[in-house]
Amino acid sequence: MAIGVIALIIVAAGIWVVFSQGGNDPVPEENIQEELKAHAMEIAAQIDGDAFAALKPGDETTPEFIAIRDQLAAFRDAHPEILYVYTMRKVGNATEYVVDADYGSGDAPRIGEVYYPTEGDAAFLAGFEEPSAEDEYYTETWGNIVATTISGYAPIRDSSGAVVGLVGVDMGSVKVIADAGTLPKAPTEAELKALATEIAGKIDGDTLAALKPGDETTAEFIAIRDQLVAFRDENPGVIYIYTMRKVGNATEYIVDADYGTGDGVEIGYTYLPTEEDTAFLAGFERPSAEPYYIGEWGDVVYMATSGYAPIKDASGAVVGVVCVDIGSVITEDMLKDLAVEIAGKIDGDALAALKPGDETTSEFIAIRDRLAAFRDEKPGVLYVYTMRKVGDTIEYIVDADYTPGDEPAIGTIYQPTDADSRLLAGFVGPSAESELSTEEWDNATAFIISGYAPVKDSTGAIVGLVGVDMGSTVPH
């Protein structure tokens, strides 16, 4: 239960998010639950339960509150693997925060802020009685922040031994992706290949080839992992780096730069390549790269692009591949900002005057070319178009990809459905979808997520909207 992660946004700036090949969720490392319980028990035993029980809303500036808060913060600082420490207590059928290690540094909750447990909070509620821990990681995103955590809990007792609350300890990662509002500049295929080739040449192929499941704590594994981490840190555009090898018709992870942080995977974790993995598989033979692709990781939608290069042993034989990913989370704010940006560049008076048959006029062509130029300069943007309401329907006006005789032309009808609430909202103010959608085109499947913004004329009246689709396509 990631009940306090928002406060971590303040203290974790500068760390990168990671995505795993194939979009697999993070898998808890062995014994992490016992480690979480032990941490929770240790700090719970240090808290003055009598002072804790007496705290009430408004006591955030008292010496008693500050003493416990500083105690929690010091405990976290002494254990770098811990991201977040907080305390809670039961109040009827609900629970409320008491002391949060980050109170006063940002968005951390004050005394009395309520949290209503759900059916998924069994481990959390059990922590009011005995040490407990979650059995899986939890991922949330805010703006350009992604948090992936797993939690442990232990009861807090007063001097009589009565339980007066609970301490929660979160381990994992909270990561800043890129500046909100846009994706990083798209690297060229040559740049991706060069990055992958550079780090592949630094990896000891003989050592890598000898690693087997269970070797994650060996000096050999740690040396390669730290080498990957250092390479990522030296190249700010890189968000994820890992090595893999072929095992029959499958592939498996070997060393992951983020193993041990709550995001990485262990040696032997299997990935079955699909028909879309041609660049990945080619990387076992020669440097290769692929364009931006879109995906989902938990409730996070992201764009990434990858470079690959073979890793060789001392004899020159290929023993694996190194994979280097560059990318960013796609947020609703990012989509709205993109739509607002291009909406402000459209001549609303000219747009409003366009009617079917005007596709060859200079006014239409000027708007079409402006949309197309915007798309071409924004990495990950697949499609840009304008629409307007006509009675109970919607019709296209100018499409960035329109060519004579093509669709959609001016007046092509789109009949909105119940699923188009975000689209319709875009005629009033900036709006964005929160999930990926799939569309079948003539020779490809498109995976897209859209943002919308109203287009206004010179009087400020809304005359339509612009839609911006980010995504990728997979040929049939």
C-alpha cells in the first residue's frame, strides 16, 4: 500500500524510472518481506508509544511530534534502501496518519489525515497486530514522477503493551522521468547503436557468461551491475540498461542495472520474444535500434526507444546482448500541454471558415502544414488533427496527413460514443485520455493516447478543437 509516496517526490528528485523488456511488473527479491518486517519492528520499538498516542491534530509543532518525526527520518537516513517511514492509527473503521518522516518538507500528511483501507489492504491492517509485509510492489505516477514501492508494517505499543498505532516502512524507488510537458529529443538510430556498442565493449563477456541464477550477490554480478549503473549515470538520456542472453527459443535476463532497488529482475527471468522484437533479436548479432514505441507499465503509459549490441567473450563469441533504453512517461499534463501549444498556433478564423471542398485552398494547406510540422518536431507524436461540433456529431476539418482524395477530408463525420467524454471535454478546455487505445489502420495496429485543446477565433470564441495522438504502430 503506497499510502505516503507523494511526499517522496520532494526527496527523490533526479532518480530515473525503469521499464523491463516486455512490460513485466517488478518482482520482489527473495527475503525482502522479512527485511521489511525487521525494519518495521526495529523502528516501532524505538518510538515512545505514550507520546505517540497523545498526539492530536495541530500538534505538528510540538516537541513530542518533532522528536518522533526526527527519529523516523534518522532511521530512514541510516538505511539507504528505505524510501519512506510513517505512522498511523485506527479511528473507527478508518485509519489516520500520525507522524510522517517527511512532514514539513512538502506534501507529507499532517496528523489526522484519513486513509480508508480497501480489500487490498490485508497486510496493512494485519500490521496493527503483528509484523507484516506486502507480497508485491505497487506503482503510482504523479506528473512526471513514478513511484514503485513495497511496504512492511509493525505495531507501536505504549508502556502498558497496548497497541496504539502502526509504523509503515516503504522500500523501492521514486523516480523523476523528464521535464513535464514533452519527451526528450529523439536519439538517432546511430546514436542508440553507438551507446549500446560503447557499454557492450566494457562488459567482461567471460564473467557475464558464467553468471547463473543465485549469483546476484557475487562480486562478479555486482561489478557488472555497478558498471551498468555508472554508464547510465554518465549518459543522462538513458533510463534503463540491462543484459540478456538466449536460452533455446527464449531469452533471459542476466544483469539488470536496477536489481536490488525494487525495479530490476534477477538472473534467469524469462522473456519470450514476439514478432515485433526484430531489432532486439538482431542485437545478438550486431548493433541495432528501434524507433519510439508506446507501452503500459502498471498504470503508467510510457514512450521509449532502445538500442542493442552484442556482448562477446575473450574468444569473440557472442554471449549476450546489452539493451539501452531512452524514454519518458506520458502524463495527462504532457498531452494537454502539447494540445494547448499547437491550438495556440492555429488561425481560428481561417479554420472556422473552411467548408467541404476547401482542401486545396491556401488556408487549408497552411493549417495542414502547420499541424504536420508540429508533429514532426515532437518525438512520439503520431497524429494531429482538428475537429468541430455539428449538431450531435463531430466532423473533421484539417488533418496533418491529408492528401487529395484521402480521408478524413473536411466534413468527414465522427460519431462520438460514451467512451469519448475526454474528447468532448476538449471543446471546452484542455483534456486528455488516461489510457492507451488501439486502432486498426489499413496495414497496421496503432497504440495511441490523446490530448485535446479548444481552438479559438480572434474574438475568443471556440470554433473547434485540436487532437494530438502520441503512440506507435505495429505493421500487420
